[in-house]
Amino acid sequence: MTFSVLLFGLAACVYENPKESVDGIGLENPDEDLDGVDDPNNNGGDDGDGSSSDGGNGTTKYPRAWVGQRTLLFEDGCEGLLEETGQEVTREDGFENIAAACPACNEVYQIRTTPDTVCGATVSSEIYRGIIREGAGLVTVVRLDQAGGSWYSIALDDGNRDELNQVEYEYSDTINRESGEVINYDVIGLVTLE
């Protein structure tokens, strides 16, 4: 009986704080989500519904990658496709003002887009996006932009993250064409958060 109580007590001590090192051996991945509890210092991990932001293997990768595309549908019938690749910069030096523009964002990405013109309109080759993880696979895609030297954020759309970490989102906007014409367009975006 004494042995089983001792064993139970030892197991309870080890479980009580699983992120600390045991016998002087530290964890290889300090962002590893061992306890299933949402850690506010760990961008990712538990999404509030018991699932992890990495598709369920219990670890959070940082920095994550953004691989996506946006289909632009202009009101005059022209369609264009933008390819997007980027990397998470949430915790990187030099991006603090961008991340601060969206305090609710779990992740902030610096993204390169190609091509630089679509349907006669010049498109920004570098953009910033934020992701707000709201649990149960629901995410909000956020545009981060700058005006007058200050960064701001605008929620573009809510989407559902599927088991492959893909999010589809839609929004509408206007753009100036090279001819000077201002034109409305709709966007259908698809991103994989790797």
C-alpha cells in the first residue's frame, strides 16, 4: 500500500507542472502544448475547444507559414489570381507595431504576393495579415495596413479552419487601376497555415 501511495504521489508531482524539466532534462520544444490548456504566451496551441492549432499533434510550430491565393473578381468581369507566400512575424523584432495594431491576433504574417498587376491594377507585393483563432475551428482573417505612419487592422472575414489548416475567406474592396479608374472587386481567398 505504501508503494502505491508513493507512486501516486510521484505521478501527481510530475503531472502538476509538466512543462518544467524532470531530473534536470529540459523540454526540447518550449512551445509544446503538453497540458492542453491555452497558454497566452504560446501563439497557437489549444484553440479553446481542446484542439491544437497544428492539426492535433499537440505541438505548436513557430514561425508558421502562410501559403495561399486570392481570386479577384472585378465588377467589369475581369478576373485575376494572386499567389501568396509568407511567414509568421508575430514575435519577431521590428514587427512590434504591426502586431500591436491587432492585439486580438494570435498570429501576424508578412506575405509576398505575385503578380504585381492584375486586370490593369497594381497590387501590393508585400502585405500583412492577422489570424484570430476563436475556438472550434473558427478564425477571423484580418488585414493589417498603414496610413499616415500608423498601423491599423480591419477584420476581412470569418472562416472555418479545416483539418488541413485551410481557411477560405471572402471580402470586397476597391482599387485604383493604372488608368486612374476606381473599380470595385470581390475577393475569394484560400490559405493554408503550415
